[in-house]
Amino acid sequence: MSEKYRETVKIIEQKQIGTGIFSLWLQTDQIAAAAKPGQFISVYSQDKSRMLPRPISICEAEGKSGRLRIVYRVAGAGTEEFSGYQAGDTLDILGPLGNGFPLERMDEGKKAFLIGGGIGIPPMVQLSKELSGELTAVVGYRDELFLTEELGKNCRVCVATEDGSAGTKGNVLDCIRENDLHADVIYACGPTPMLRALKAYAQEQGIECWLSLEEKMACGIGACLACVCKSKEVDDHSKVHNKRVCKEGPVFLSTEVEL
Amino acid sequence: MNIDMSVKIAGVELKNPVMTASGTFGSGMEYSEFVDLNRLGAVVTKGVANVPWPGNPTPRIAETCGGMMNAIGLQNPGIDTFAARDLPFLQKYDTRIIVNVCGKSTEDYCEVVERLGEEKVDLLEINISCPNVKEGGIAFGQNPKAVEAITSEIKKRARQPVIMKLSPNVTDITETARAAEAGGADALSLINTLTGMKIDVNRRTFALANKTGGVSGPAIKPIAVRMVYQTAQAVKLPIIGMGGIASWEDAMEFILAGATGVSVGTANFHNPMTTIQVIQGMEEYMRKNHISDIKELIGSVR
């Protein structure tokens, strides 16, 4: 079981990087050093009427400096509140949480797709820094692009936009087909319809596919059973067909889960 | 000054009145990373049934103003796994173990209660907010006759003292409280969650897959304190009070209203250290007010 820390962290920088999309760099004590790609943090509101933490994926984690980056979309009252914070403000967070992406499934001789859809793209950045082998980031947007520069440092980047303003017109699978891309392993994060399509694609191609799921959370640490997903087999912890997205996940093998 | 925080519930001594609310703390394993379980008066476990229950489809939770709503659906791994894996974990700690029991029929409850009789467990808390499938799904705890009947059946078989956990979704809490007392309950715990609903106006859908859910957290505290007070006036049994406790002041309200024990639930999600801070705060309050025994404060509101 990896170490988890509750910290009050200082905001180094907050920047808007897209419509409703914000990038927050935090100065952590131990969380950044402990973080693995695909893990997330719980971010607590300072408003007493909002009791539940917001789970947000880790975009970048610098072990040596302790700097941690999250990139999030303003989706409700909590994230709206976070978007108003500035450098010098403090924030309460808990992490790193979840299991993270399995890096050991890749080696120098293999090819991987790092597939992100919209606000599912941020966790691919840290993954691209730590994964070995030949990496292709396939990223899908509605219209505006973000984080392509960061991904470009360690991957070939192939873009799809729904409106066709950049790259392939369509979604990530359209992009894969249009560019005749192939890989041995898929790591993906994004909207459920995208994950469903990738699960089917991976099955067709006979390749291994790791999906990062999301679900409404309360405790974030595996105690309350709010955030379950359906598993193909009976889960050893729950003894039913449910796995905890915050604890057994958020990353699951596509063949392990029903979407 | 020596501060005595110990309390006795149905003959069982707890080092302090502070416990965890069932469903919010699992069986302690996950929170043990943040909280020293040895410091708690008791750990009240998630509800256990005779067989594994899968619970409800997601979304199972939604945030509400000053709290949340849940329809977890009592997912649990069943008594076999609980007894083999979760109990031994808790037994390593110097804290009382209160096992919460749920069921779909009186027979189900009795099966679990009998099984637990063979285990090293201090008290049983019976969750009667479960729907009784034999009565068309109406909760056991909803009518006084049903409360008295299930209490009495369980008391025939229980080795450990029995706490009946009352539902607040009733017209008169004192009726169900008196029914549980008449049925032979050794103690009462209240309140369980209040039934609520949330609608997402943008998607025009229910926030929860189950449509309704139980509301908990600071927003429900005034209702909980009122019900604990009314119950303390109506019965002679010790009461474990809960409903929105997030600070030592909140806990003190329940004690002054008549509770012997207090449970912290939803607040754990916001701050895993809440139970410890409540214990420390209550001790400080007693020191400041020169009260050496917490039992002097129980029900002392005027």
C-alpha cells in the first residue's frame, strides 16, 4: 500500500490554459515525490458548505523539487472555487491516491499509445515522462488544444478535433486509423464512450489496454464504497462484481471491467 | 486535574464517548493510515449481512449543501469474509468493536447475530433502516410494532448487548424509541440518514441512480440533536448520538442533549482526523470548565 499524505500546500502558479481549463502548480512536501503516473489527489474546498473532496488527476509530479501540477476543468462549485485561487494561496490536499498506470508493461522494444480525451489528457503528461519504449500520444479535443507541447517532449503527438480545426476531424480512433498507427499497449483516460470504443478496439487488435476510470467519490481512500465500477469477475476484496475506482483503480485492465 | 472521559454503554466500558458512524469508516483498515484506532472509544463497522450484497448502481453519492446524500445500498462482503478478515484486523487495536448488522428479513438479521455471538465483538448495532422485503420493502424501523418485533427476535439470540439504530424518517421518534426499549434493546443509536433527493437541472436527471438517498452531514445536525433530546426524555436507555458531528462542540451538543456516546461519520471524508480532534476538544472543554467526569454532562442541558 503506497503512502498517502494530507498536506496544506502553497500555490506556485495558476494559469488558464483553455476555455474553463486551468493549470495549477502546487508546492508539496511529500506528495509529489510519492506520486506515480495515473494517480490522483483529493482537493478540499475551503467553503464549509462543501464537505466532499474533488478527485483530480495528477498531471505532472517533480520528485526532487516537490512540485505537483494538476490540470482541471471547471465543472461545478468546487472547481469554480479552485479556479479563483492565486499564487501564494494555500490549499488542502490528500494524496497520492489510486493505483496508477502499470509502467512495467512497457519496455524499450515496445510501442505504446497514450490516449487522452479532453480533460482525460493531463495524466498522460507524467506518464509520458516515465514510460519506456516508443510512445505515441493520441489526443482528442472538442476544438481548442492544450498540453500538446508537454506531451511533445517525450512522444510523437497525433491530434484529433471534433470540429476539424487541427489534426484529424473526429475522435482518437479516427486519428489512429487515418495515420495508420499501431501499438502493443494502450494507456487511456477520458470520457466513458471513448473508453468503451478503445476496449472494443483493443479486443479486435488483441492488444493490452489500460483504462483510467472515474466515478463520484466521497472518502477517496476505499472506505465508503461510493465509487465502484462493475468487474467481470468477483472482486477479491468486495466479494461481489464491484471494484473501488479510488483503490483498486482508477486504472484497470480493459478486460477486467464492464463499461 | 485528572479527566475521566470513560462511559459505559450496556455494561461495556469505552475509554471515551467517540466512535465512528457505520458506513463511513469501512472496518477501519483504510482510515487506520490516518487515525490511531487505539484512541477511539469504539469503531462501529459497516453493516454486515449474512451474504455478500452488491449494493446499488452508481452514482451512489451526491454532495448537498453542508453535507451529502448516499445510496450505497449497503454493499458488504458478507459475514464470512467479515469474520475471517475484517474482525481480526480490528481486534489488534485497543478500541471497542461495535458490529453493525443489516438484513432483508428477520431471519437474515438473526443469522448474523448468532454468528457474531461466536466472535470477540463488544456490542451489536442493528440497522433497521433496511427495507423489509417480506413487507413490500418498507423499512423495519418505520413502524413501532415492527421495531419492537425485530428487537425482541434479535434479543432472543444475541450474546452481546444490542443497540437499535433508529431511522429519523418517522413521524415520532419517541414511539420507535419506546418500541425498541419494550423489545428489550440495551441501547439506542440515532439518527440514521434522512431520505432526500437531488436533481441535476442541466442533465434533467436524478443525481443518484437510486433516485433517493440518505442525507448526512452538518446540515442535519439540528434534527439529530432534537431527536436525541426527545428520545432521552422518553426512554431510560443509553443513547449514541450522531448526525453531522464535525467538531467537539457538535459532539458536546449531543452529550448535553442526553447522549452517552457520539459517532462521527460524514466529517471523516472532509477531515480524516475529525474523531481525534473531537476527543481532544472535549477534553480541553472539560479542563477549562473544571469538570473531571464526562458523565456529569450527559443530558445536563437546561
